[in-house]
Amino acid sequence: MQDSERVLFEQIKNYFRPKRVVKVGDVGIYQDVLSLDTFNDATHTLKYDIYAKIRALAVFDNLVEVEILDMTTLSPCNQDIKTIIDISIPKYIKSKYVKWEVK
């Protein structure tokens, strides 16, 4: 079997694999990007990659109510930006946007 055939076979197998059922208490990582525009035309838009470790508090059809356990940004930022990031993380997230921990 060639590499391209193997990759295609894995993609087809993953497509038909049953989706993971999220339960209360599951832990996962949610990734988001915060973009801040400035009034100064000489300054470019500031972008912060955010990774939040979350726990499922309640599970609905395709939404999960989450609690933030830990948050990390890849680029350095001051306390004001960290406060904006804390406020901007949603309380309800679609479960497909979270990489859930494998047990």
C-alpha cells in the first residue's frame, strides 16, 4: 500500500469512526485567537494565540458549559491584555471546537 493510499484509508476510517461523547467532568483544550485593532495606522493588528484548559460543567446537544482551569498565551502580554482574554473566553462552546483529553 502506498503512502497516499494509506492516508486516504485513514481519513475514511476516521470519518466513519463514532464521535466522542462528552461527559460532565471531561477536560480538554480550547484554542482561540484574540485580535486587537489599533487606531494608529502605523501599528498592525495585534494577535494573541490563546490556549485554555477547560472542564465540562454541563453538556447539551452540541454545546458544553465550561469552566476555565488554566490559560496560556504564546506571545507575551501585559495584565490588561490578560484581563481582556479572561473576559473573551465564552462560557458555552461547541464541543467540536475542543480537543478533549483521551482517557
